[in-house]
Amino acid sequence: MEKLTAKEEEVIQVLWKMEQAYVKDMLPHFTDPPLHYNTVSTIIRNLEEKGYVGHRVYGNTHEYYPIVSKEDYQNRFVLKKVVGEYFDNSYKNLVSYFAQNEKISADELREILSMIENKK
């Protein structure tokens, strides 16, 4: 699976929210800056070529839907990049950062530990 460009991520974020959509129905979601129909259509086709999006044909129109889930993409690219670039490839450093900056409570940490222990 190939990493997406910023615009591709923007478009697939909309598709993840909508679950399935025609290009024309996606346009109102792009307001800053607004994206032209042809731009979104091109990006959707690029996402399809990369294996992120599929489509169903209805006459001359295509309804698009995500093939790759948001969670799969986050796990493969987003979180890996953040942990690698900002936390020396250490999830321990990531959790420590949140604890030190009071972004996560002791109760939440205990809950996470419980989730980890129950998964074993």
C-alpha cells in the first residue's frame, strides 16, 4: 500500500465519512480551498489506482467507496510516521509524552494496560 499525498488524504477522509459517494456529492466538503469537480475526479481515480478506492458503475456515473479502512491507513502510515519522526520509534516514548503533558490520566493508562493484558 502506497502512502497518500495531502490532497489524496483530504479526499479519502471525506469518502471515509460518507462511506460511499459520487464525486458531485463530495464537492461541498471541500471549502478551504474549494476543489473543482475535475480535480476531485482525478484524485479519486488516483486513489483507485493505488488500491484505496473502488467503484460501482450506474450508467455513465461512478459511485466510489473506500476499500482501505481509516484504521488500516492510520496503523500503517499515520501512527508509524508520528512515532518514528517524533518519538524515536518508541510507543513507550509516545505514551510517556502524553502522561508527562497531562494529556492522559493514570486511570486511562490503567485502562490501556488492562486492554493490553486482556489481549494476551
